[in-house]
Amino acid sequence: MIKVEKLTKRYGGVTAVDEIDFEVGEGEVVGFLGPNGAGKTTTMRMLACYLPPTSGRAEVAGCDVFRDSLRAREHIGYMPEHVPLPHDMRVNEYLSFRAALKGVPGRRIKERLADVCDLCGLVEVQGRMIAALSKGFRQRVGLADAMIHEPELLILDEPTIGLDPNQIRQARELIKNLRRHHTILLSTHILSEVEMTCSRVIIINRGRLEALDTPENLRSRLSSEGEVLLEARTDDPHAIAKLRSVHGVKDVVQTKLGDWTRFILHVESDPRESLHALAVKEGWPVRELTRRSATLEQVFAEVTQAEEQP
Amino acid sequence: MKRFLTLLLREIRHYFHQPLAYIVLFFFLLLTAANFHAGLVALNREPGETSVVEAFFNTVLFWFPFVLIFPLLTMRLFSEEYKLGTIETLMTAPVRDGQVVVAKFLGSLVFYIVLWAPSVLYFVIFRQVTGQNAADAIGSYLGAYSMLILVGMFYLSIGCLASALTKNQIVAATIAFALISLMFFLSLLSFFFLKASSTLRELTYYFSTIEHMGEFSRGLFDTRPVVFYLSMTIFTLFLTHHVFQYRRWKN
């Protein structure tokens, strides 16, 4: 559905997107992650045919986004960041106008309008002026606009930014339902959202592609290294040395909590079994022994911060 | 073509969706009526060769609102879309840049024509009341109104260009006003050179809007101004197209 080869965008001397390559297959939901200013919006704008790439190429549904821009745009439903909408129109007026503009035949406009309003929960505000809508409804109007011409690909730039937690949940449900009919590329800062909705994740930083994988694989990439938390009651002054001697433990940090002591162990493999055996042998009562599994958040932090520290 | 019509319709609707449109229409009607009245009073005082049509289209009271109206009509065309960001949704729909530029231009032209349409009634009423014709021949009306539209097209295209340059409507209006005033005051040059050599006079005649209007409202049809205004309109729209594309691309 999307094919990107060495896509580059420079603004004057600044390289916003630097030779990125990736492919997105039909029916996939791909999350686009990266810190602010990483080049997410620029990449999405290039895919949506709004900005021409400086070099490299991108194809959507077999049409080059620059050379065959008009045909490519027919396959794309794009929702920009902050959802710009005209103030002088009513919701249904705007959506009919957009449908006609995107080539939905006149006799089908009514039907499509009813469909998207139903799907996006806009039925109750159909006749209202857009200027009078709340942020949540504006977002939904933007989404309805993006899919009114039944595009194969939806490009959503931060679809949940500025929504309250309930609305975010609704939006997530909506996106889950959409993936039956559309390929979706969405950018977001909310990592839990990506873990819940996306089949693959692209992490981009300073215009460069840092990671491209399924959320599970990305997590397992980190899980060989991790942390184990052990809380035990012990006064043994050599506890740290003893823990260090366990195979797989690299480093130990100790905190006193009254009678109890909390050890945070940096580990390489999973030494929980040996740790338990050690505690039993030493006769330390244990109240907690857990392994902190890596979240996408950690992957994200690792990947995007690695370069900032010289 | 269907998409172009959709765009054009949207532009025309946008004009009439705003309360400001009706305020402008109202005050413009007042001003042109005052101008018509002043013309009649002047002709009553000292009758001459001038027809009522000629008098209507050649006074300060006519030119003053005429030049002022264009920045008001065109300042929001592109600026507002830049400001609201709707340019992004518009240009990711399958429409060509050229279609957008022409639709915006024609939309403003339609509003401009609506603005002037009531003035035809003045001449109809004049005939009803006085039983006299406002001009000797139909050519006077045709000439005056076609010149009104031709000059209007050129000045509207200047307004489009100014609006495509900036996302600030006030700046757009200022640029448009400066450029249009410049074009208009150039037309006064030919009056300075009334006694000058014939070449200089010929030259200044080419862009003297006041002289063109004078001739056309007497019913004299000349192809030179027609070609001048049409080609200048097309050239300015062509520039607008490029500015529009450039702004979007460098972004």
C-alpha cells in the first residue's frame, strides 16, 4: 500500500527527513512514533501529497505521490494535525463539499454522509456550525472527512491529541473498527495506544528511521536486559556481594525500607529462580520478587535518546 | 470540471455566508446611489454633451469606492486558508493548484458582479421617471459595463496575488491596495501628457483606466484595452499560481 524509498526532505539547510525507507502492506495498522520535531508530520505530509520530497520517492497504492499526485490523493484519506476546518460551514455542508471535491458521485454523497456521521458519532451535531463544535467533535469531523471517499489508506496525524481520556478510548475503538476496511498510518505520542492498536511500529528520530518492527519484537529486543526487584528482610552486610555472585546479575542497588531492604538488580538474562534459591539458602524472608518487563516506552526512550548522549 | 464547479460554488457561498458581505453590499449601494445623484445634479446645473451614463462612470465618487473595494473582496481568499490551515486539507484532496486559483478568482468576480448589478436599476428608474434615455445608444451601457468587468478582473487578480503572498489578511489588503492604487494612478499620467508628444501620449493611453472608461462609456469600443486587461489578468493569475505553489512547497 505504501512504499517509501530513500525519502528525504530538506528545508533550507535543515534535513527534516533523511533517507527513510519502509513499506506498509494492505490492511496493516502502523504506528508512527518519534519525539516532537522528529519528522513525523513532514513524512506524513509528503505521503499525503502536500509537500514534494526533496529526493527519494514514495508510492501510495501504486501511484507516485509527486508524479501521479492527483491519482494518489484519491486513495488517501488524510487528517492533518490539529484538524483545520472552515468556520463558516455546518458539519453536513462541509462533509458534502469534501465528498464532492474528492469525487464521490452526487447520488452517493447522501449515503456516504450518513455512513461516516454514524461511524464517527456525528449524527447529533450534523446541523451545527463547525465553529461552535468542541475539540472532540472537531476531531471526529476531521476523521469523517478523511474517510468520506472510502480511501484505501488513512493517514492520521496525531488523531488523539487534545482529547480527554474517554474520547481517547472512543477514538481507539473507532480506529480498531476501521482497520477492517482501511490500511492505517497514524502518528501519536501515546505509546500505550500504539501497543493496543498497531500491528507494526515505526520509530523515527531526527529524520532517521530508528526502528521498524512489531510492538512485541521491539519489546523483546529490550527484554534480554532488564531489571529485577527484590525486597527481602536481611541485615547481612554482604548481601550485595552475594547477589552479585548470582549468574546474570550485573549490578545491584540497595535501599533500606525500615526492616526491609529493596534491591534493584540490573540483569542480563532472567535469574529469578537462582535469586529465590539464594534467598532460601540464606534464610531471607522475601516479600517481592518481580521482573520489570520492558514497555514500548522504554524502547522509545532507548532508541530516541541513545544519540543525544555523546 | 465537476471538481472545479464544486470549488467555485464553495467560494461563492463563502462570500454570501458572511454578514460582512451584506454590509459591504449595502454601503456600496449607498455610495453608488450618491454618485448617481451627484451626476444628475451636476448635469442639471450645466447641461452639455455628457450623457448620464458617462457622468456616472467618470466621477471621483465613482473611482473612490471602485479602487477601495478590491482589497476588501480579495484579502481573505488565500490568507484565510493559510491561517486556518485548511489549505492542507484542500490541497490533499485531488484538485490541481490551478483549479483552486481560478475558482477563487472567479468566485470573487461573481461577487463583484453582484455588487455592481443593482446599479443597472438606476438607469432603468431614470428612464421610468424622466422618460428620457440615460445614454444615446445601447453601446454606452455595454461599453461601460464591459469595461467595469474588464478592469474588475485585472484588479481582482492583483488582489488574489496579494492574498496568496501572506497569511495575514491585513497585509494582503495593504499589498493589494498599494498595487491597485499604483495601477490606478498611472492612469492619471496620460492627463499630464495631454500636450506632450504623441508617442508619450500613445504610450500612457495603454494603461490609462480613466481614459478607457471614458471612451467605453461613450460607446466607443477599442480592442487595445480589452487585450490589455485580459492579458494582464491572465499574467497576474499565472503569477498567483506560482506564488501559491511556491509557498506550499517551501513551507
